[in-house]
Amino acid sequence: MDTEEAGEAAEFTLPRSRLANERLHAMVPGGAHTYAKGDDQYPEDLAPVISHGRGAHVWDVDGNRYVEYGSGLRSVSLGHAHPRVVEAVRRELDRGSNFVRPSAVEVEAAERFLATVPTAEMVKFAKNGSDVTTAAVRLARAVTGRVRVAICGDHPFYSVDDWFIGTTPMPAGVPAATTDLTVAFPYGDLAATEDLLTRYRGEVACLILEPATQEEPPPGYLAGLRELADRHGCLLVFDEMITGFRWSEAGAQGLYGVVPDLSTFGKALGNGCAVSALAGRREVMERGGLRHSGERVFLLSTTHGAETHSLAAAMAVQTTYAEEGVTARLHALGERLAAGVREAAAVMGVGEHVVVRGRASNLVFATLDEHGRPSQEYRTLFLRRLLAGGVLAPSFVVSSALTDADVDHTVDVVAQACAVYRKALDAGDPAPWAAGRPVRPVFRRYV
């Protein structure tokens, strides 16, 4: 590391954030309420604690301003404090947020959601993604009378509940008997999935997966899963936490034209407000209701699932997407950003090491070492340089509040980071530029 770089690295410190993180760890296990927000995901002593945000920018408690990506773990797709959403929330708060009986807002919110996602016939709202994915699994088990759940093993996260967490590198506290009921299939491989369903013939209640992630589904794949589920008597469940709104207003199912039995939405649905949704076929969903003669299913029952202000936020989000073409804007911004980052990386000689992946509306980046392998050490170096340049980017997932100037600034900072990346590659050791312990994966067995 040359003297100028060392000076720049030393100058960028976050003393107030560091103290706030220490206070958090003293009171909150992990120092955050979501593992993906933990300070272990950032370079040592460079995990900003946020004071406030507006649009595509956030300010930390040290007074630094950043262009922010992946806002709210992909939930804030319109930008922070979006006027339309804020006004809708404020209006309902003035009228009361929770009652002993359903509110009129619940009627309006359900109608709006089902109009936005016309492939669904019924919907039930909750607060978190885990609420609704676990409800989908329970419902599938009740409808089919089967106990096994087949998850796509190539997708990183479905729920905080035992049926999924037991399959991760952090299974402590989950009985093995529960984990044994969850089996995995690979994305894009219909033959392997059919083999799995044949091996556990008559035992699998559902196939659950994200319909798309960093790669587009192979031609015919989702339709093939639909056919397999029908033939083997299990339900097809799409986890649309990320694909919902970012792929299209109607989610991936609306874009690709394959209708699941059940689907789950969240994240972008509330633009940061806590709201999620379980949606699906009436015949299946009604098993959790009152208008059937069969055994009842305890589907979802949440005190705060229908808070008026969160449902109002969801309606405002859906209206904004429809009237302002937000999905198209997310794709356009992502394409501009991806092109700029790829060019900057190529010019600096690290085009094969700093790699942008994914759909334009949902970009991530990989940091690869001199052998082309994923490297947490190089990720640390890269994140440190981005932070020092005023870019907070655990991913490159865009919000519609970004401006062209924000994207141009990001590309400039990426270019500076890539110049340092090249020096580290030439030295064969990123440690001097990482300046501390490497960032860590969320799922790991030990601290």
C-alpha cells in the first residue's frame, strides 16, 4: 500500500458508529435485528450506523452521506421517505392503526393486491417474509396430507423457522427430526427434481423456490416444475420476496406466465414498512378460512398483520409502480450501473475479478481472487474503498430514487476501488488494503 492510499484509509473512520455498534452488541444479540445487517458483514470498524435516509441517500451517525444500494435488504425500492408512501401512512395513523375487527383498509388492500397480482385469487397479509413462507408450507402439508418439504437448495433463504434453518450451517436449536423432513432440489434441473419426487413418492407436500435469481430460468423450466408438481400431487410455491415488483408488478409469475398454487410477497411491497403477503388459489387458501366443511388449518393469525398504515403503504407502493413505471426504471438504472461498473473494472484490469451478476433490477457483485475464486478478503478491500468514497453497497440493488449523477458517482468510486484491487492482485495479498479481519458469510457454524 502506498503512502497516499494508507493516508486515505486512515482518514476514513467512523468513531460514533463504532461506539453505537458496541452499545448495540451489549443489548442486542448480534448487534442487529437481521443477521445480514450485522457489522461482521462490513470491514472492521467500518460498519455505519444510520441516522436517517432520504431518496437514494443515507446519513450515518458520524455525519457521512452515502449513495445506498440494497436499501432495507431490497425492501425500499422507491427510496427512503417516499412522499406518496409517507402521506398514505400518516393519513392512516391519524385514523388509528389497529382495531378489534377488520378495517375497511383491509378490503381495499386485498382488492388492490389481487388486481396487481391477477394470478392469485385470495391473499392474507402478515409482517415478515418468514410468516408467509412458513404459512405456505403448513398449508401445503395440510392440503396434501404429506410431511416433506422440497426446497431449491441453490437459493439462500426462505424462513427463520425450523423447517428451513435446520438445513443451514446454523442448525443449533433445531431438532434433527424436523430437518430430516426438508429435502433439496437443484435449480434448473427438472430431471433431478423428478428423481427427488420419485424417491420420496407420495411424501412431498410442496416444491418451494425463488422463481428466478441471478440467472433467468432456463426455457420451459418453470412450466416443467408446474407439470411435475401436478403429476406428483404436490403444491408449487413461488417465494417472490425479491422477484415481486422487481421483475414485474405481478412478480415473476406475471412475467413468465407460470401460475403457482401459492406465492409469497414482501420487501418491496411496503417500501420499508412491515407487510408481507401469502397469495394463491382460492381452493387452497380457503382451507385456512371459515367457508369450507373440512378440517380447519391455522394458517396465519397475527395481531399486527393488518395494521392500517402498513397496508396503506402497500397500496401506495402498488399505485406508484403502476402509474410511474417503476419496474422499468429499476431495470434502466441497473443496466446503466452494470455497464459502468463492468467498464470501470475492465479498464483497471480487474474485469474478471469484480463481476456484476443478476437481473438489472437486482444486481449483486462477486469479488474473485487471483485464481478466480470468491474471496471475502477481496470483498473487504472493495467494500472499504466504496465506503470511503461515499457508497454503501453490500450489493448493487438499485432503488428508483437513484439519479444518473448517483450512478455516475458510484462508477467513479468503483473505478478507484478497482485500481486498488489491481494492486492487491499484483501483490498477491489483499490484507494490507483490507486493514483488518475479512467480512464474513452470514451462515457459519461458529463466530
